[in-house]
Amino acid sequence: MVMDAVNSILALLLLIATGYYITGKSWFGQGGANLISKLTMQLVIPCYMFYNVLDTCSSRQDLLEMVSSTPVPMGIILADLALGLVLATLLRIERFRQGVFVNVIAFSNTTIIGFPVVEQIFGAQALPTAMIYYMGNTILFWTVGVWLLQRSNPGEKRAITLKERVKKLLPPPMIGLLLGMAVVVLNLPLPGFFEQGLSMMKSATTPLCMLFIGSIIRQSGLKSLYPTKDMLSIVGVRFLVVPLMVFGLLAILPYDLQTKQVFFILATMPAMTQLGIMSKECGSDYEFAAAAITVTTTLSMVAIPIYVYVVSFL
């Protein structure tokens, strides 16, 4: 069980290393990194979001039950966001990277690492519960999380038009999620070839995100992985403070044991892979984001076995 989780993380690190390697080739370079960023953000992740809703919710009732249960994980994530904002001020984190700092603390990699870990520990019957946390994590990331990244942009401030506000509130991934929910609510039949194409597109999400992160690390240099004050702060908060706080919150909630355990595991996963791409899109400190994703993902190999043991005490 633990080795399966470690193998999943090692596979991600291998993809990151591949992205690092190919960025040094003349045929890839900055142009290749930009292409991956746009392709993933504008097409692949929206398809991923759309397909996940259809795959998890077979009926309107399933969707309704899932949506009605999201306030609990949202409450956990909002508490993490509040913690991150307070610490960003106390630790004097530069404004350029404050959005990244708070996002790393609050939002976790629920799908690429979290779902496989949950399935290995609790079985496939726990995945609907995992999807509840995923919904809360996703909705808050693409609204509050992205807004924090945009706020950290050191560029020139100007008046934002209504069209731009709507566009920022509804980025392509959020549109994919909402379209998937609409298809379920309206019970719209989809052609088999369409669903198969979406499934193929979904499978490209993780490799593209990891290649992009490796590319950013190559461009910024390995010095970005050095244990700076900000990076050490993230490691301490993400792997010590957040698990303790989430454990305390879940211990007092009136939920069944497995729900608490699934929420704890997902809340303590490493930083979201999409954060690297969105940091670049929003003009935030994407080099720091890529480094934070790599560091937290690597340290998860040690932390996940400990978390598997800790959940037995909930």
C-alpha cells in the first residue's frame, strides 16, 4: 500500500526530470514551455475537469449529494487559507510570491497523488468521498486561489473591465467543471467517441503538468530548490502545522471514520501541479511555485507513510 504511493510519486519526479532535460534541447526551449503551458491550461485541464464529473456522478442525485457535502472540505481549506495569509504577513513573504505561498499551504494534489493513495488505503468505495474533497479543493482553487495569484502580480495595476472580471472568475478549467455538471443535471447523452476522446485528453494532464514544472526548474536553475527561508517555511507549515490543524478540525466533526480519514489524507497531499502553470498565467512567482511543487512532492515519499499511520487515530 505504502510502496504504491511512493511509486506514484517517483513516476511524477521522473516526468519532472524529463521536462528538465528536454528544456535544454534547442528544439524545445522557451517556446516549448510556453506551448505546454497554453495547451494544458486552455484545453487539457478543462477536458480533465469535465470528464471527472461525468465519471463520478452517474445521476443528478449523485451530483446533488456531492455538492451538498462540499462545505466541510471547503471549511478545512478556508481555514488553511486563513493560516497561510496570516503566516505570509508574519514571515514577511514578498508580495510577488505571497499568492504562491498561500496556495501551497491551502490546496493539495487531490487527483494525481491523492486519489491513488486513497484507493490503495481504503479501496475504490472511498473514491466518491474523495471526489467531495476534490470538488471543494477545485472550486476554491480556481476562484480564491487564482485570485490570490493575480493579486501577487507585481505588474502595473489598471482598471479591470467587466469582461475581464468574468473571464478571470471563470477560467477554462472552471468552465470545464461547470459544463460537466450541466451535462449531468440535464441528463444529456454523449456519443461514445466523444467520451473516449475526453478520456484520452484527461490522461495527458499529468505528464504535461510535470514536464512544464521540469521546464521551469531548468529555466530558473537548480538554485531555486535551495532551502531558502520561504521554502523552509512552506515545508514546516505544509508537513507539520497543516496536518495538526486538519486533524484537530476533523476530530470534532460528526462524520463517520472513513470520511474523516479520506479528508485528512487528501488535505495533506503535496502542492497542486496546476499551481505551476497558473502562477505563470497570472504573472506570479512561477519559479518559486515549480520549486515548491517539486519539494513537497519529493518529501511526500516520507510523509505519506506517516499519514497512513496517523489516520488510524482519528
